[in-house]
Amino acid sequence: MTATRVTIVYESMFGSTRRIAEAIARGLGPEVVATLVRVAEASDSITDADLLIVGAPTHVHGLSRPQTRADAAKWAADPERDLELEPGADGPGVREWLDRVDELPARSAVFDTRADIPEIFSGSAAKKIEHELRRMRSDPLVERHSFLVDKRSHLEAGELQRAEDWGREISATADRLLTTA
């Protein structure tokens, strides 16, 4: 039996979404071959994976745009905000990658990071990602997840553990569904 191959494509401004992606990869476990890819380095075709996981920060109720990424760079330059901009954060994001990607696995899972307020007020990048992946005929393997950040864009306590747990859920579901397909 071959191991399930998972590609995790993520966009991260200040490191929270990257840390969630890393925790998900840990949670997938040793029987899964997980590859983490910053969106700026993601291929236009994901053909070497059984499952795709995509995550991004929520900006203005959805996916980041060039202007919101520019704003993030300004926030990181403000020493009072205690933020450090991730490498490549000011480049193309998941929105642009989804516009150009042409081949994906049949199954996917999506997540976002967003403010710790009800989704009706914060919006959800994951909701937009899931919609776009469905349009490209990559169906959800599990329900989308949001991981919460505080008003300073730092992960809330317990979110990394929640991400590892979600990774275990993905792995178990993939084991049941993908290996029997």
C-alpha cells in the first residue's frame, strides 16, 4: 500500500497561517507524505498529490488582494504592532494562484486564519477557496476550518493543537476514502 500524498499550499502574512499549515502537516502523521508549499512557489498544476490542502488569511471578508497585502507590509513596518512579515507575503496570494492553476487532485481540504469574532463579521477566506476548488472539480474531503487570531494577528491559545487534530481527522478520512477509491 502506498502512502497518501498531500500538498499543502498556504499564504501567510505574519506567520500564523504558516504555523497552522505546519501543525496540520504534523497532525497528518508519519503514514502521509506531506509537502508544504508557500503559494508564491506553488505550481500551476498539482498532479503529484492525492489530496490538496489550501489555506490563507482572511482579509476584508475573503482572500487577500494586492492592496491588503501592501497594507500588511505597512503594519509589519510599524514597531508598535509587533508583527514580522513572512517572506513573499507581498507577492501573489491564493486568489491569484487559484486564477492560474489548471490541474488539481479530485479531493481537497481548506482552512483560513481569521479574527476571533463570528464569521458573519469577519468573513472567511476558506469559504472562497472552497468555492473556487469546487468550481475546478476538487471536492471537499472534510469540512473547512477556521483558526483564530487575536486583534494583533497572533494565534489564539490552543489553535496549533486544533490544527494538529484537524490534520489527524483529514488523515483518517483520507485513509478511509482515498485508499478504497
